[in-house]
Amino acid sequence: MNDRYIKWGALGAIAYPIIQLISQGLIQFGGREPAFNAPAAEILRFFQNRNPAFTEIAGYLSALSAIAFLWFIGALWRELRKAEGEPGWISFIAAGSGLVTAAAFNSGGWELALFRVNEGLDPQVARLLFDEGNLNFATSWISNGSMLLAAGIVFRGAGIYPKWLGWGSIILAVGLFLARALWTTQIAFLPYVLLWAWMIGFGIFVLRRSQVEASGSKA
């Protein structure tokens, strides 16, 4: 039964980036989002030009993606505990950091702005909600970076995992920490996009290994 559920966690690691990509893609219908330093009137127009049906679907999908993320955290914690052994405190830091990220899902102001935009949303309020959503999103990079740093330390120390999983985790963690300092620039999003790629790679790795272990147990 444990093997079945670890596969679910691996699938969660793959599903989360895909769901997020679809969700954020739906929000872009109606025009590209404005720059961080855009005037309040432009930000208000951005919210006004969103497709109501698409934005509702996007918000719902983003909320649901938290389920996939939590299953991924479960699979990551299992891998790290097996590799680290007792007392497993670094594994706890990785899992706890992931839970901090999950707790912040949909805590930004974008969805609230989109929900109230047709009721005469004030331009300055629109700007505040726009900035709040972006800032909360950028702050989640710190907890994601903490998760990857702890995971990278365990993966490197175990010596039984691919090098990309260990060193890649640590390097990406540093990138996420630096990205938070540069959160108002476009380049700051790169480490987060790479986090999606890391999650998919982790999910595929766990799936493949579980298949190999299942085949070996049947032999």
C-alpha cells in the first residue's frame, strides 16, 4: 500500500506545475499583466479586461493545486526520511517549509480584485491588491528555497541519488533566496519556473524507481 501512495505523491509533484501553468495561463487571457511599476489606472484595466469565466476557473484550479502540492510534500518527506535516518530533523525542516508554502496558497489579492472589479474597484485599491498578490507570491520563494536547501543537503549526504537532485536543489534554493530580493524584476521568476522543472524531475525519478523496486520484488 505504501508503494501505491508514494506514486500518488510523485504524481502530485508532476501535476502541481501543470495545474499552475494552466491556471496562470487562463488569467493571461485579455492581455499581459502590467509591470510592477505600472500606474494604478493600467493595473485596474488589467483586472477589468480579464475573462470572468476563465479567472474563476483559474482561481479554482490554483486552489486545487494545493492538494497535489501536499501529496508532493508527503513523497518528498518520505524520501528524505529514508535517506537521512533518525532523528530526521533536516527532513522535518524540508517538509515544514513546504507546508508553509502550502498555507499561503491563494493568500494574495489578485482573486479578490477580480471578484470585485465590476463593483467599481478603486484604481489605488486595485494597485494595492495587485502588489499584495505579487509580494505574497514572491515571499513564498523563501519557504520553497528552505525546502530545497534542506532536501539538497540530505540528497547530497545520502550519496544514492542523482547529482542533479542534490546539487540542483541547493543551487535552486540559493536562486530562490536571491529572487526574493529582486522580486520586482522579470528575471526573478526564473528560479520559480526552474522549481516547477525540479518538481517534475523529482516526480519522474520517484515513479521510475518505484517501478524498478516493484519489478525486483516480483522477480
